[in-house]
Amino acid sequence: MARNVTVSPMSFAQKKRRKSNLYAYFHLAPFLILLLTFSFFPIIFTFIISFNRWNGFTPMEFVGLTNYIRMLDPSSRFFQTILNTFIILGMSLPFSILFGLVAAHLLNSTLLRRKKFYQLSFFLPFVVTPVALGLMFSILFDFQHGTVNHILMAVGLLDTQINWLGSVMFSRIVVAILLIWRNFGYTSVMFLAGITSISPDLMEAASIEGASSFQVFRKISIPLLKPIIVFVVITGVIGGLQLFEEVYLLFAGGFSGAQPFGGPRQSVLTMVMNFYDAGFRFHDMGFAAALAYGMFLVIIVFTLTLFKIIQGKED
């Protein structure tokens, strides 16, 4: 005797939930497709390329760990670029933070008028394109006709012109000055946002107790700005380790004319410039991919180490 099997219909709530999920996936699909196409796929494909010899046009040739072994060889300039990048970062980031703190304190004080004008003036270099920065600094520090040399000689600080872009030490100083001038406006805005969030009662109480403006800044503002300082340091380090455009435009034969790629004795050749040099000048895509992953590991290790140091000091 046949049994009558009854199938319970899907509840209204389940149907509605499934329909809502379909709508959600439909609206998320464009973002997910773009994320997979322009983020995840290039990362995976770059990792595959790093194990091959490829010039971007001919078929790939699998070479195993050859590119990574070559990267670790001193002749690959990988370690030199790490040192160059950290030297430039050490010469620029502390001053960007210091000048940003001072500028934020002045913008928050009652001594300065027309604060909106100064805020715009400080932040404007941060939004200037690297092309304009390269052109401006190549003109300012040109050996023969540079504005900086003429001013220093006019005031008697120099007897002869300095070849700013042709010396190892001075070329790094020029890049550091460029980065300080460009970034301190950003740090000042970040610190100003933090200072304005501090309760005015604390400032007023300290002033009543006889604390000077500098003492209030040192004893109250800076300790309360510690989270923002940590954020600025971390983002500044990550951005500095990816330094490329500014140095490339000054030392790649662009505006600076006869300057060699990476500066004199490759003293300002950064990690990203080395990657660009291998991939897009010499079309060695496999080696360039290995350099990209090496640079990624350096950034990760240094960032995590910095986090550990900061957390240790806070503890």
C-alpha cells in the first residue's frame, strides 16, 4: 500500500530570508568581482611569476627559487635599497612628526591669527602631485642655476655652489627635505584634530596652577596624543618604506637631467625603485616579483616589530 508523503512547504520567513540573501549577494557581486580581479588575482599571479623567468611577452620558464636566491645575493642591490630606504626614512619622519606637533600647537593657540590660512598652507604640499614636487625641487637644488645655491651664496653662507643632487649625503638630504615639507602638513592636521578633542578644562586647570604654555603642551597634550602619535608613526613608516615617486622624479633622468638612476652611487635607490628597475626597465618580471614579495616581508616584519616596541613601552 503506497504511503502519502507530505512535504512541508518552506515557511514564509525562510523564503524571505533566502530572497534577502540573494539580494545581498547581487549587490555585493560588483565589489567582489573587482576585489578578486584587481587585488587577489594580481597577488596570486605575482607569486606565481616569482618562480618563473619571464619578460612579460614570451612564455614563462619555471626556475624554482632562483629569483629569490638572486634577490638575496649582494649584487642584486636588495639589501642596499633597504638601507637607503631606512636612512631616508630616519632623516625625514622624526622631523615631520616634530614639525607637525609644533604646527598643531600653534594652530590651536590664541597667539596665531588667520588660522584657516595657515592650515591650508601647511596641508597644501601634501596634495601637490609628485610631478610638481619633482619639478620644483629639481629647480630649487639645481647645481648651476638652483635657487637654493643662489640664496645661500647671496647671504654669505656658501663660497662655492653645492652639487646637491650629485653627492651621496646631499642627495639624501634633498629627498628628506622634500618628504618633510610634504608630510608635516598631514601630521599637523592629525595632531590638531587630537589637540582640539582634549578637554579645555585640563588646559585651564594647568594654566591656573601656573603652568606655562610649553609645560601644558609637554605634560598634557603630548601624553594624551599618544594614540595619534602611534598611528602617525606606523603609517609614516609604511609609507616611507614604499617611497618611489618623489625619488624617481628627481633621480631618474627626468627633471634632473643627467642624474643617474637612483642618485649618485645609487644612494637614494629605494626598494620600490629597485623593483621598478627590474620589472619595467629590464623586463625581468620574475625577479621583480620576487623583489616585490621581499619588500612585502620587510614591511611586515618592521611594522610588527614597531608594534611590539610600542606595546612594550606602553606596558
